[in-house]
Amino acid sequence: MFHYINQQTGNESETKAVFVVSTLLQGKVLGHISGIVQASDFQHCTILCTVTEPLHSFATQGTLSSDDAIFGELSNKLREWMGNMVSK
């Protein structure tokens, strides 16, 4: 379940955010995080997720991969949402 404060934009002095998620990082959950981050002035974001990367991999790709690809991609998305350029 994903709960968040209705205020989706912080003031300019609020530059850091921590998201605690207890479900897969996909769909509506990522949509909410994306909306909050893009509407903010965050310079640092951390996502703490109770679902392991191999389980994310299994849910999205059907394999129990333990490489850092899925969370690495999410890290790149966070940078993009914060307005940072990501080299590909």
C-alpha cells in the first residue's frame, strides 16, 4: 500500500525525500513517486523497498535475477525526474 501526504510539492528548502515502499516498484506506485519528485525541488531521493530485487525481476521478467539492473534503472529514472541528465 502506498500512502503519501496530499501536498505533492515542497518548498525550496525541502531538498531531500525518503520513500518507504512495501510493494513492487511499478505501476501506480512509481506513478505517485514520479509525480511527487517531478513537482518538487528534491536534490536527493532515497527509496527503501521491502521487496528484493530478485522478486522484482521475477515479477517483471519471470526470472530470479540478482543483478542490479532493475534498481539501477530506477535510480536513473529518479535522476531524470529530479531534472538531472543521465548518460546512457
